[in-house]
Amino acid sequence: MKQDINKIIFTVICGVLVFFCGALTCRLIFGISSVEPISYTLVRPMVYDAFTGKPIANATVVNTYDGSVYTTDANGSTDWISVYYKENDDTKLNTFIASAEGFKSTAVYAVIETESDPLNGPLIYMFSGSQSETISMVYSPSDEFTQNLADRFLRSNDQNN
């Protein structure tokens, strides 16, 4: 009886050791780290002709985060898109690439406010030209959010100096 209990204890200890060795190996080989909580905010890119200000229907918008492709409606809007971020991030940089017949392709580097209400944007303004030509734009968050972010970091830099 005592030998059976010793065998069971030995087997359990070996199983636990094998599990932890496997977990450590996975972390080292595959770079698996502790999982940080992930959240999302919703955005709806809106595509316009830069000269006329009119919406561009049937433009293609690619979310480079996951490669998803969206098509704009008659109002120049896509469906709602989830932009994922880590909970401790203040902002999320997400890149969208828009293209439409008769317009230059446009890459928009959108700085998205995290934990914000759904955003009708980023606004993507397209210029006439060939789709093989590409221009880049930056879409920034609200002035209030940007000012608060700048104040926070400027104050922390002033205190460190």
C-alpha cells in the first residue's frame, strides 16, 4: 500500500515537472509571454475626394492590422471596424490603405484614442491620379486628448530635469 502511494506521488510530481518544463520551453521557443488584456474600440473609415469633398463610393479600404478588406457605401463609409489594443495603451496606431478608380492610393496612419466612443473616422481624403501612386496621411485624435497627452509627458519630462 505504501509503495502504491509513493508511486502515485512520484507520478504526480513528474507530471507537474513535465508540464512546467513544456510551458517554459514554449515561452522560450515561441516567445509566448503572459497574456495582456486586449480591448477594442470601433472606427468607421470615411473616404472623400480631397478636391470636391464628396464621398467616394466603392472605394476599397484595407485594415493592415489583419488584412481585412472593406468597401465604402454611397456615403463613403465602411462597416464598423474593431481596432484592438492593450489595456495599458493610451493610443493605438492603426494603418488603413484606401484605393479607388481614378485616385492615388492613400495610406492613413490613424492614431486612435483608446477607450473612446465609436469613431466616425478616420477621414481619408483621396487625390486624383493613378492607383499606382501612393500618398501618406496622419489622422490624429481630438485636440483635447492630444493636449492632455502632451501635458502629461511634458510635465513628467520637466519634473525629471
